[in-house]
Amino acid sequence: MLYDITLRIIYRYATPAASARTILRMQPRQAPDQRMIQGLIDCNPVPFARRDRLDFYGNPLVEMAHQDALSEVEFKFKGRVERLIADRGLDLSGPWQGIGQEVAAVASLSPDAPHHFLGPSPRIPYEPAIAGFAQEVVQPDMSALDAARAVSNAIHDAFAFDAEATDVSTSPAEAFEARRGVCQDFTHVAIAALRSLGIPAGYVSGFLRTEPPEGQPRLEGADAMHAWVRAWCGKDAGWHEFDPTNAIDVAGDHVVVAYGRDYSDVAPVKGAMRSAGSHSTLQQVDMIPVEPVSAASDAAT
């Protein structure tokens, strides 16, 4: 499936902000089941300096610096991405209670190694209440894959999607107590729950199709950048991705931008500046399916 994707993030400052330095993670990453055909991150006004690179986890990253005072700044990604539908086949994961032994057998600290995604991370500490919830969800005879899916779906069932209930700084414990939030909250709670079971889990930022296929409902979280969870289900099963906000396995309607331990690793915009007074933020996403050109149409032209 081909998608044309546009992401605009605009900041407006009541008092002009000076000496801004910004890190952007807005561009979809290359992956076995995903290919960015073309794409560009742009900024208005044009930065004084810019550097494009990959971070530790292999996510495209852009560093920018502005010297002049900013009353408004717009960051924009526009590109075309091919999303492939991976055939997961059979469940190759072992019992979830044995996942710790499989993690211990991985003799690697590569960016994709499960060790990075097992312990507490900056935004996700161990939470006893969430751990207790996870223990109630899983059954002793479940595979790691089934356990991860069960936790994701249980969080969807227990939570209400509410864009006004939380903000970007809300902790997993606060969101869990309220049983309300947005995709970031659903994902952070799911990661905390899975890690408490010994299942390595990480945060995925990306895009969710904004125009559903005919006859299908529009999914929650499609108006802005979306988030979901990835779980390592053993050496044979590898990584699997789940969308707890919508209680679905991640497939062709999701496009990955960045992998990390939690939101702090994948935030689309991070930076530092000198400023005073209030500011406002606007985020707009369009993820439009592109109909493939048929062979007959090619011949006609």
C-alpha cells in the first residue's frame, strides 16, 4: 500500500523566542515491511544550521539551529511511503513465563536487542498497580505473543479515549488511575504492563491512516501522530506490534516513524530555546492512500 503523508507542526510564541535548537523525529524510518520512497523535512523560517543523521535506534533525526528571534516556526514532513503487509504466519513464541530465559540468551546489545526494552526507562518506571493489572490479564499457559496481545486488548477495554484527560507530561500511573487518555497513555501503560511480566516492550511513534477503507470505522488517534507498542516475543517470534488504543494488531494502516523505550526517545520535536510568555502548538496529519496505476493505464499513456 502506498501513502502520501504530510505532517505539519507549528509553534507560535507570544514573545519571540531566541537561540532555538531543535531535534526532529518526523520522517518515517526504513524497515523490512516499510519503505520511504521519497520524503523531505522542511522548516520555515530556514534554520541557520542543519544536520541529518540516524539516532541509536536507527530513527531518522534532524538537528536544527535558529539564531534569529522566532515568533512562529513551522516544521513539515511531506513524502510517500510504501507499507507492506507482513505475513506473521504461526505463533512461534514460547510460554510468556519463560521469556526471561530467552532474553538472557541474547548475546547482543544492538539497537534492536530486547535488553534495552525490559527495565524502567525515563518515562516508564515500575508501577505496582499496572503490574497487578497485567497479572490478572494473562493466563499461565499463554504464549508470549498471546500474552502481549491480551494485555494490549485489555487496556483498550479498560480505558476510555479522552483527548482532554491527559497531556504530554502525564505519567503511566496517572493515566492508569484515571483509566482515560490518548494513544501515548495507552501505549505507556501497555509497555509498563508488559515489562512487569518480563516481556520486553518499546514505544512506536508513527502515522495512522486518516481515511479508512469504505465500510470501516475511523480509528482513534488518526488526527495527529499516533503511538503503539512493540513487544519482543522470543528469539523465534521476534518483535510484534500492537495498537492498544484500537485493540488491533498493527498492519497496513500504520506507518512507523521511530522506535524507542518510551515517548522521550521518539518525541517528534524536542529542543531548547530562550523564551518568555505563552506559546501555542498546532499539529496536522494527512495520510492519504495512493491508488496504484494499473498496467492498462500505463499502456494507454
